[in-house]
Amino acid sequence: MSTLDATVSMLEAMPEEARIKVFEFTQKLFTSRKSANPFVSVSEKKVTSDLAESRRQIAEGRGLNMKDALNELGRNHGFL
């Protein structure tokens, strides 16, 4: 199965409300004047600083488990 076939199959299996959300998001990507890439370049120093902070939070027991983190992302971006 090609990527296109898999994508169409996935869209066909989605409830209508979810398909509308995907359509609206895709429309925004094509009509936005901003780059479709949501990530901005950061320096190596920023990456290592963020990593150190993340490790500190985990050591202090303030990290999220992956399921909670993914659910939060889904809610924040309107997919849940």
C-alpha cells in the first residue's frame, strides 16, 4: 500500500468531524503566509540548555509520562 493509499484509507475511516478538522488544518497550511514548518532554528547552546532543564525536571519528578504528554498535545491542537 502506498503512502497515498494509506492516507486516503485513514481519512475514509475517520469520523466526519475529524475529517473536517484535517481539511481545515491542511487549508491553513496552504493559505498561510508563514512557513508550513512550525519549528524555528535554535542554537546548539539552546538545545543543550533545554535538555539540561528537562533532565532536572525529570530528576525532581516533574516530568510527564508520554501518554499524558501526547493527550495534552492533542487537546492543545484540537485533535482530541
